[in-house]
Amino acid sequence: MARRVIWGVAAMLGLTVAGVVGFMVVAGAEPLDALYMTVVTISTVGYNEIVPLDQGGRIFAIVLIIAGLAATGYTGAVTVEDLVSGHLLARVAQRRREQALTALRDHFIVCGFGRVGEGIIENLRTAGRSVVTIDHDPGRCERAEGQCVLTVCRNAASAETLRAAGINRAAAVLVSTGDDADNVYTVLSARATAPGIPVIARANTNETVERLMVAGATRVFSPHAAGAQHMASYVLKPNVAWALSELLDAKSKDMTIEEVAIASRSSYVGRNIGAVGLRQHGVEVMAIGRNGEQHCLPPRDETLCAGDVLVMTGPPPNVRRFTEQAGE
């Protein structure tokens, strides 16, 4: 569309030059008089002729008028089309984005679409969860939208931006920018806007960990420290490291680890772990989350209550089957 506008403008400039040269040759006009005649002819204003025209000059003027009308009409049409279509497309895209954001529930908000943020989003989407990313950099926003990720291209530290991303309906906020100061301000804003939401933050230096906790982060992770620990584990405890990687890999077909919530209407409420017969399901309970506390390796006589969250491990199909039954 921009090229068409440029071609139209170029055609009008070319006609102007041709008109000036033509009137100078055909009518013997001076350059200024030739420019004046060209402008009033192309614009069809219709002032009196300041240069006498013979039959050849009038034929030239007629051709110039027709060509000028065509060039002017074409340039005006493509210019209006460019402006209107671009505006409408932007409005339609913005409206669709707003509707999609409004419809989201229990989604994750990832602040920062850098290398860490992009990796977080990839893992969340692989697990089938809805994600919204916030970034102030237009280039990163464009890259996120190219990957079909809902994007709010603003400052994540703004409460208005967090509300636009649906923080009051979200499951958690993950703050993963490469700037520790931005992370602290974003955590403060998220905690003030939605006091009860889990806020997971990234610390790029060890000094920032305490600041993020004071700001209200639920958990703080350092990618550099975690990466170093993971690499050392592969040397010191290779089998343990392999097992953990296999459990946490969402694409693993052999073994997985999941959180399973016991619904209030579930038939498992009031029964103990042994009576439920988890081993018959091919799964094991590693921990129970209850009333904000976690209990590892619960005994088989532990009674299950509504609202308990079981940390289960086993083959993915077996875990999914138990998850469905726990909600019935």
C-alpha cells in the first residue's frame, strides 16, 4: 500500500515536470508561467490563460488535465485506503485482543518476553495453560504476537497494565525481566493490585533475592544459581538429576509429577490413602498440601479431605485418570 502511494505521488510530480516543459516548448512560456499553467491545469481550477495557446497547446492542456485527474484521483484513493484500512485493522486487532483478555480465567501472566520469559511461556503452553505476556519493548511484543501469545505492550510495573492483563482473574504472576529494579517494582505493583495472587519472581543477582521477598514475592528464583546447581547435580548425583528432569519434563511419556486437587464432591473424601488404592492406579503420593502447609511422604492411613492437593507421580495416563476420578 505504501508503494502505491509513493507511485501516485511520483506520477503527480512527473506530470508537473512534464507540464512545465510542455508549456515552455508548445507555448514558449517562461518557467514560472509554465509552472502556473501546469498547476491550474492539473488542479482544474480554471483561471484565465496567462500564456496564449494555439491548437497544439490546447490539445496538450487537455491531455494534461486528463492525466492530472487520473493521477490525483489515484493518489487520493490509495492514500485514503491506506489510512482507513490501517486504522481499521489496528482497531479490529485491538478489539479482538481485548475480548480475548476479558475471556481469560486462571491464566498465567508472564512479565518480560526475554529468553527466560519465552522459555516459561513455552513450558506453560506445552502444559495446556493460557498465558498473557507483558513487555514494554515493541520488538519483543511483535515477536510474542508472532508466536500467537496474547500480549500487552506496556510497562508491567503499572497497576493499569496488570489489570488489563486480567490479574484479578489470573492464577499467578511470573516476573522474569532482565532488570532487577523493574522486577521489584512489578512485584510491588502486582501485590498491591491483587494481594492474594501468587507472585513468582526472577532474581538476576543474589542481592535482589531479599528485596523481592520484602516486596511481596511468593517465591524467588535465580536462573543462574538454578542452572549451576542443576549442572553440578548431573556430576554429583546423575541418577537423581535424571529422575528429576524426567518428572518435570511435560513431554515425558514414562513418568510425570502432577498436583491433584480432591474435590468436595469426590468419593475419596473421608477415605485414607491406603483405602483409595493408589497403587492400583499405578501412582504414588509424594506429598499433601493442606491449609497452606505441605506434608511429605504421608502415611497410608492419612485421611483425605476436601481441598487437599496431592503431589502425585506415575505414568502420565495413570495420573490423568486419577485426576479425573478425584474430581468425581
